[in-house]
Amino acid sequence: MTSRGKRFGAPHDGASRPTADKSERGIPEATVARLPVYLRALVTLSDRGIATCSSEELATAAGVNSAKLRKDLSYLGSYGTRGVGYDVEYLRYQIAREIGVTQDWPVVIVGIGNLGHALANYSGFSSRGFRIAALLDADPGRQGEVVGDLPILAFDRIEELVAEHGVAIGVIATPAPAAQAVCDRLVAAGITSILNFAPTVLAVPEGVDVRKVDLSIELQILAYHEQRKAGLLDRIDPGLPDTTPAMPGKTTTAKAVG
Ligand SMILES: NC(=O)c1ccc[n+]([C@@H]2O[C@H](COP(=O)([O-])OP(=O)(O)OC[C@H]3O[C@@H](n4cnc5c(N)ncnc54)[C@H](O)[C@@H]3O)[C@@H](O)[C@H]2O)c1
């Protein structure tokens, strides 16, 4: 239950509803997090004119192992056809329906600086069902500038715009010190899902979902793996033939999900 206007609860940063490991339909959260990755792989296969694919092909395209993929898809009741594999278009539809991207999701972006401009100009949102309904900024010097097809509007219009477009998702691309106040106002206006790019932990009431994108944390994780690789190489006697084992761990050239 959303409790709009209630006092804010515990900081809530990252995966939605951290206490639950299953979605309302009983699909594990880790599986839910991989569904968009499968969807993106299916869109690519479909764009290449591929009508059916095996679980191995789809798993490779999505960067997961095929047993995990089959298990994930079984939660959707999708098992493929023996000897044929999965129907790409149908599976794409099934996953899109499960995620909710067969419908149009109006989104507002708050903070149209460097990052906000990049997000506003990104065409990938609309092709995946996310329509940018409004661009908002507190700086009058930015207001009126057209980015993509939309003018930057005053953040003070947030309530009016959320109501007008039925917006449920807000993107925060303001500096960190402003993010909590922006978040509070988005929630008070009726927004129940927030994608936060500011490097700060947001406190939100129960029923509001927050996802955080932090490129520096992703880079730090890669740095950690680089350090481990370097440590392994240091331990190899340079006089011996190279018998370096394959690197353990989940991080490969593609980002591991879940
Ligand atoms: N998550 C990532 O990977 C990533 C990458 C780059 C930047 N960032 C973060 O994204 C945020 C934006 O970065 P940037 O480089 O675009 O900054 P920027 O300074 O270029 O833009 C910030 C914008 O937010 C606006 N703003 C400030 N306070 C506001 C408020 N209260 N209400 C509405 N708008 C407000 C400013 O007027 C400005 O236009 C920062 O928090 C930054 O740390 C995150």
C-alpha cells in the first residue's frame, strides 16, 4: 500500500522493497531484475529477423547461463518448444507484459543539467514504453530551453504535470544535496517510483520504490575485480609457463545481473 503524505520511513536505496525477495506474483526479485535484460536481448534478435531461438542462444545474448534463464522463464510459464526453442516475438510480448512495458509509462525528469540533457535526448526510453512527459528544473535560466522535443519547465509545476499526465515514475538528476527535497515533492505529488542518479540515499514512505544508478559504484566494482586479477598474476612465477586459471567470479566483459 502506498502511504502518500505519511512520514518517511527507513532509507531505501537500490532494489525495490528490500525486505521482500519475491514480487507480488511470486517471481523472485533477482528474476524480475533479469527480465529487462532478456527483453533487450529478444528485441535485438527480433530486429535481426530471428523468429525462434534456443535457451542457449538467448542466454548468450543476455549474458547469463542457460539453466538460470530457463528457470527464470519458467516463472512466466514459458518453457519453449522442445527442438524448436522459444518464439522470439511471443516471449518478447510475455516479458514486456510481465514488466508492464506493453503500456505507456509517462516519466518526468528533474534536473536538466549534463546528465538530464543526456537522458532527455536518449531515444531508447520511448522505444521501451517510457514516454518522457516533462523535463523540470529549478533554475529559471534553464527553463524554456527545448531538449529533445520538450521545453524545460519550472519544477514548481510538478503537481500539475503529474496529475495531467498520470505520471508514476520520476527520474532525479539533480545534485545530491537537492535530491531528498526533490524526492519528497515528487512523492507528495503522487509519484510512486523513483530512479535516482544523485549519489545519495533517499528516504521514502512505504509503497514508494527507489532504484539507484551509480556509475562510480559500478566502476569501483570493476576496479575490485581488476585488483584481484592483478593479485593473481603477481603470484604466478614469471619463469613458469602461464597457467593462469580462468578468472573466478561473476564479472565478465558484460555486466552480471542479479
Ligand atoms: N548516476 C550516475 O552514474 C551519474 C553520472 C553522472 C552524474 N550523476 C549525478 O547526477 C546528478 C546531476 O549531474 P549533472 O552533472 O547533470 O549536474 P548539473 O549540475 O549539470 O545539473 C543539475 C541540474 O539540477 C538542477 N537542480 C538543482 N537543484 C534542483 C532542485 N531542487 N529542483 C530541480 N532542479 C534542480 C540544476 O539547476 C541543474 O540544471 C548529480 O547528482 C551527479 O552526481 C550521476
